[in-house]
Amino acid sequence: MKNIKFLWVVLFAFLIQFTAISQGTLSLKINEVMVNNDSTLVDSYGNRSGWIEIFNPNYYSANLEGMYLTNDTTNKTKYSITKNDPSTAIPSRGFYVFFADNKPYRGTQHLNFTLFESDYVALYDADGKNLIDILDLPAEIKQLRDKTYGRIVDGGEECGVLSRYTPNNPNDWVVRSSKSQEIAKIDPTGVGMIIISMAVVFLCLVLIFILLKVFQLISIYGLSFKMFSKKTTGSKEPVATGDTLESPSKTRGETSGEVIAAIGMALYYYANQFHDEESEVITIDHTRRSYSPWGNKHLVMKKSTLKPRN
């Protein structure tokens, strides 16, 4: 019993799908036709020829396989659309283009007739009897170069010479004006544009002024903060070690007192011309102490054992 119900559901779904596909193919439209193609659409072989555009107005795909295109009332099945080409499946609201170049050996898109010899183009169903759509071609369209004849609105009933050829695109295109043209319509005198421009410049100047003030405040408060931090975290006082206080000058790598005394003594003897005949040589013993040596009396000048010069 369950198997029978399942078969009925499958059969019902198949019928619905078949009906939708049938209705989809029956609603296909010959949407746009160009007879005299002088400088527009080119086929895959690099040639230009007349072309026919088929439009699928449905919101589901429809397949052209097995259907017929013709330009002869006595031969409804003049060109048979192949059943082995997946490209013939037109997507929802999509298009398919055939080239009327009388060269069917070049592929599915190439018909076995041209449009110069045609007064109409017709699309027949796969049975070869049921007419799906027909589009009459006026004589004037054959004289116009790069002009198409078709439906003013895609899939609509009203037809005419279109102002622009649109293969694989909607026929009811809208000319979009540029931004400058739209502004010109809104403000033809240009007063509004002047006011907006001046307002933008004024706002930019105000913004620059505010930024400069902010940077100035940041620099002032930043400098004050640095000065405050230097006062609070300044150099520490010399630390006493033992009985004496370490001289800050030594920590900076300056000249010691012993060296200064030696230099001063040498300059004194040089100024008094005592360096030519010297009976004695004065030396200073440099001792490393943890205290200052200048207050100790045991560090005195010593006589040198060197003999004086002759």
C-alpha cells in the first residue's frame, strides 16, 4: 500500500514538472531580429550575419531542443534545433541567439537560411505543427544597417524598430543620465552648487582650526608633563660611602684633583724658568683611597734620586 502511494506521488510530481516544462516552451518569444548586421554581433567564427534572439519570459528554465525555426510557411520544420546541445536550455528570463547565415554545419546556433529572403520568422514546437511564436519582418528593416526589429518590452506584444540593438540583453533598456546631467536638472542656475562648495570650504577651514588648537594644547600639556616628571625624577644626591662623600665630578668622568695639581705645578715651574736647571724632581704618589687624600699630612713631596743635569 505504501509503495502504491509513493508511485502516485512520483507520478504526480512528474506530471507537474512536465506540464511546467511544456508551458515554459510554449511561452517562448522571438524577441529581437537583426537582418543587416554590418558592425554588431560576431559569431564564434568571427563572421557577422543576421541573428534572431529567443526570450524565455518564465521564472524557470525552458529548453529549445527538438523545436523548429523557419522562414517558410510551407516548410514548418526547416531548421531542427538539436537535442544534444545543453546550451539550448534557456535560463529564467534569459536569451538565446541564432545566426541566420545559412551555414548549419557550423553548430546549433547557425541556421540553414538567411533573413534577407525572409518575410517572417516562426518558432514551432517539437511536433512540427504547434506554432509557438511568429514575428513578421517589415521591408524597411532589411534596408537599415545595425538596426533591429522586435518587441518594445521583452516578451510583450508591441513590436517596432528598436533604438538600440540588445542581443542577450533586455530590449526595454533605459538611458541613464550622468551625475552632472542629474545635477543640472536639479540646479540649472548653479546657485546651489556654489553654496554647497562654499559651505564645504568653510567647514574644512573650521576643522583645520580645531585640529591646530588641539595639537597646540597637546604640545603645551605634554611639555609641562615632561618638566614635572624631570623635577620629580631628577638626579639623585651623591650617596655617602664610609666616612667620605663620593665626588659627583668623578662619576661624570671629569679630571681628578691630583692631575690638576700636577698641571698647575708644571705651569708654575715653566713660567719661572726652573725647568732648565733642575736639582730636584718633584713627584706625586697617587694613592687610591676611599677617602680624600688632600687632608692627610703623611702625603708629602719626596726628593728624587735622579742626579741633576750638568
